[in-house]
Amino acid sequence: MRLKEIAILTNIKGLGSANMLKIINYAKANSLTTLQGLVESDLTKVVSKKLANAIYSYLDTDIKNLYTNIELTLQHYREDGIECIAISDERYPRVLKESTNPPVILYCKGNINLLSSLCVATIGTRENTLVGEKIATKTVEFLVENNFTIVSGLAKGVDEITHKTALNQNGKTIAVLPLIDNIYPVSNQRLAQDIVENGGLLIAEVKPNTHFHSSQLVKRDRIQSGLSQALFIFESTIDGGSMHATNDAIKLGRPVFTPDIYKLKSEYQYQKQMEGIKYLIDTKRSIAYSSDSYTSVKKIILKMSFTQGLL
């Protein structure tokens, strides 16, 4: 199925990305390339009868008109500088496609070539410490120096620090957003613009002209980990939002790196921003590192990239 068919299906209420993937895979397996082909097929083989009937009902109107409307919508997106990449597109990053519940469409602004680059996610709390900022900055400088693309979520705190550091080092960075046309937080609108103007990329899975909802923040976390060869989490409480992306990375078998806080001053170890980091280290869910182990860190990431056929 092409972008147009997938984009039309995203307009069906109650049809989430997981069921969309089932339908796309079903269509591919049965050589169904048009909406009419779906109408004439038995979708109850992959989704519930209720959802199948909802799809039939939506498509049982004027299919030609649906195509006309989506073509106009996609044209408006292009005029606003938004490019849509469907999961069936060869430009869609393979590492993300093979992750858990990948987005069926990526809405992009900027340098889409970065989707095929070697990416690492850099995440952490919005309420970072000065020590955390120093560690994040030094780490990103090292990563940029070794030609890794920095992926983060444009939030305040650690995300903001890592995006800015990448730009300051003339590196490349990808911001994974809740919405491509409604930058959140508003305070980072200028940063988003700087990313695009300096060869970076903004991406989101929710279509433009959608109202912002806090649940979109959690959903985008899986994209950060899914798009990346490794994940660095610098500071987080035990129940911080950054733990969502971290847990996703662990499930995907991606290496998770945390600062080796036990080599730092003891008073820093007991700050709330360290609770999540201590948990990850103590449970051996992460690889503790310091500036002395940068070479080993690089080798681990490149080995992961080679294993996945990206090198």
C-alpha cells in the first residue's frame, strides 16, 4: 500500500497504529494495493469484526473522492514544508520499521537523509542538575565527533541541552515531536527552527492539525528508542518519563548507557535525578560509562549497527 492509501486509513476513528500495521501487512501478503481491494477482502482475518465493519463503512462511500481529498491534504503538507514517509516507503528507516509498533507514517521537516544515518538517543529529566548538564554535553560532543546523529525529544532540560550541543558542534540532530506543526514546549520553537535550518530533522507520527494531548509525549518515546542504535539516559527519577524510552530500548535489545555515578561525588548520587540511573545500573539494565570508557562505548554502538546491517 502506498502513502495515499495509508493516509486515508489514518482518518478512520479507532484504527490505531498496531491495527494499521496488521492491515498493511495483510494487504502486502495478499497483493492488495488499492482501497477497493481492501473493501473486497476479509479484514476480520486480522482485526475485530467491529473494526472491520468500521473500515468497510468508511470506505463504502466515494473512494474516488477519498483519494482526491487526501491528495489535496498531502499537497498542503508539502506547501508547509512537511514531507510524509509511509512505512512502505524505501526511505523509511529499517531500524525503526523493525521496532515495536512503528509509526505507519512519519511526518517530517528538514533533512530526511538523517533517517538513514547512525542515530543514538539522548534523554533525561526536564529538571537536570549542573553535573548532569556537564555529563550530557561532554557525551554529545564525543558522539558528534564520531559522526553519530543525536536523537532527542526537544523537551526542556536534558533534551534541550543535547540538541543545542549537537548544533554547537556542527553535528546533526533529530527531534522527535508529539506534533510536527505545533511545537511543544512553545519555549523551544526557536530551537526547532534552528535544527531545521542547520541540517537537522523534526519528525512526528501524529498528523498535522491535531490537538495536542499529553499522551502523545509517551507515544513518541518509543520512536526515539526505535530509531536509535543505542540510548543514553543521563538523569531521571525512578518514574520519570525518560524511563519509557529506556524500557523500550531494553526490550529492543539496544544498549542503554548511563553515567557511572558511583565514580562521582557521593552527594550527587543521592539527588532525586539519580534514582532512575542507580536503578538501571544496580539491576544491570544499563552500561555505566565515564569519559575514560568512550572508546568502548563507540565499539559497542558500532557493533550493534554492524549486527543490524547498517554498516
